[in-house]
Amino acid sequence: MGRTRARDTEHPQARLDHGGIARIVPSEFTTGFELIVDDTPQSHVDLDDPTHLHFEYIVRMGAVIDQLPAGPLTAVHLGAGALTIPRYIEATRPGSRQQVVELEAPLAALVREHLPLTRGAAIRLRIGDAREGVRRLPPAIVGACDLVVSDVYSGAQTPAHLTSLEFYRELAELLTPGGVLLVNVADGPGLAFARRQVATIAEVLPEIGVLADTQVLKGRRFGNLVIAASAAPLPTEWLPRMLAAGPHPAKIAQGAEVTAFVQGARVVTDADAVASPRPDASLFLR
């Protein structure tokens, strides 16, 4: 997520089913375009270079994906916005098979028309709620995914039903024994929501890494945390050095740090799930 923009009618736009407006506008600070939903930046895409990842948390997701075994991937993406990560995988791992579940049909149509996929990309876009969409995936996908990405926002919040133990169990069933789940979580000072999310995911996939800006990870400011999880040890040997040296310095918490991070945090169930915190509007101003 980035900054608020003034409303405009000059750029491609669509009214979403929930009543908001999605727009595609040229990026102000780099090459490519941004998808803006209700004045909140959701995705950045560079059609000339799909490997160009601009948003910090997306860079971190890309770093984890790069550590997966070489070759094409089978992947499922929930809430992929302008399809930044699917495009990245298509560019870096030709031959990958990818399924995307997007709630908003108008948004999907807007992206397809104005930010088209490369010809021949094996990216299947499905319309519907993320949780229902997982249940409707082809049976051959179950247990065959190298990667599942959950990055679902309604406005600036993750819906409650996509934060529970029951939901993450459904996602874990899609993975191969060594497959990786990536979850984008946005939270603010104290990180109460993020701590519960990590504790909940760890009940299903015990190998956990949390990637974030150091100040965000310490709970000092609002931001995005990427949770990487697997049933097998995560391929993170080179990540700490890469994250520290990259354009958006960050760290990965694992092992004892994760244990300390979740201490006292309750597992989220369908019965008590809540949406992620809504960021203050000033977060998007620059």
C-alpha cells in the first residue's frame, strides 16, 4: 500500500461491485502503472519488465519465491490485484501453472483490458470469494501447489473469514509437502492482529518466517508483514543477507524470534475472527 491520490476521470477506471472505484494510473515515482482502489494503491505493474517489483512487501514475497526449487511452479493466488506476482512468476519461471481468485469481476476486466497478460501465459483468473474459490479449484490442484499466496483486501482491510484457522487449513491442503504459503498482513503498533495471524498459521504449518521492515516488526509503526509458512523447513538460507542489502532493508524472524513474537497470542477461529486493522488515512500521504 502507498499514498492517497486525488480523484480523477482521465485514467481507465471501473466501478466495483462493492461501490468503490478502481483506477489504473501511471506510477509517479517509477516506471509502470499502479492499480488504485478507493484511493488506496493496491498493485504496481511494469508491463515492460514484470520482474520489476516496486512495493516493499511484494519485493519480499518475490525474494521468498526466488528461493523455491528451480523450474516452473504450480501456484494459487488469492486477491492478486493487478497480477503482479503471477506476472513475476511467469517471467522468471516460464511454464508455471497459476490459478488466481479475484472477488471483483469489474476489477479483473479492467486489469485484463488495460494491463494485459503476455500471450500464452498459463494464468487462469477465476471470479469469486477467495475462500469459496479455493473450494472450487480443480481437484488436481489439491496437494500439488508449490506456492499459495493470500493477499486479499476489501478496501484497506483483510476480511475476517480469510484470517482463521479453518481457512488456513484449507490453504495448507493445496500445498505439496514442501510447498510454501505466503500471507500479506497489515498491522500497526503492538501488532496484536499480526501476532494472532502468525500463531494461527503456525498451528497448521509449523515452519514460519516473518519478513518486514525492522520498525514494523518491532510494532513501532503501521506496515506490511509477509508471513512465509510451510510443513517443511523454509528455503531461507540466503534471505537474511538479501533482505538487509536490498532496496528496502528488512529482516526475517524465525525460530526463537517467532516463538517470542507469538507469545500469549490466541489462535483465530471462524467463531472469533475479525478483519485486519484499518490504517489511518495519513499513512498514504507523502
